[in-house]
Amino acid sequence: MRSKREIIWDKNILNKETPRKKMKQKLKSRKLWVALGGLLTVVATEWIGVGPEIAEKVIGAVVAITCAYVGGQGLVDALAAYAKGTALAGEAASAAKPKKK
């Protein structure tokens, strides 16, 4: 029969964030894929050899849409974290510092 300590240790190992789990989590990010899609669209306009006027319009639209989407999702994520009570990355760093008296 396993001791309580062994069972708790096994649960902690299973729940531990490993670099591989963190990378999988980051690769599921829609913001990342939208940004990469925007970048590939801009590169494709140069590679295909689209005319300068059309390329300028396409690139301008893609950059505007990508920035709006990524910025909007970042804002939504920040507000969700705030409502949930989770510290954001910048807040976590400042909260870890001891306050001077």
C-alpha cells in the first residue's frame, strides 16, 4: 500500500508545468497563428510579384486586421485575468518584490 506522501508526490509530478507542456500551450494560441498568417501574407505579396498598388492595399489591410485582432484579444485576455483575480506577468513581477517601509 502506498503512503499518503507518495500519492501527493505523484500528483505534483503529474500537474507540473514542463517546458514541453508550456510550448504546446503556446502553439495553441490563436494570436500567434493570426500574427504568423499576417506575416506570411505580407511575404507572399512580395513573392508572387503583385503590383505595388495592390500590394500596398493588401499589406495595409492585413497589418490593420492583424494588429486589431491581436490587440483586442490581448485586452480580452487581460480583462479576463483581472476578473478572475489572476496576476498578469507585469503585476506578478512587481508583486514579488518586497515593499519598502
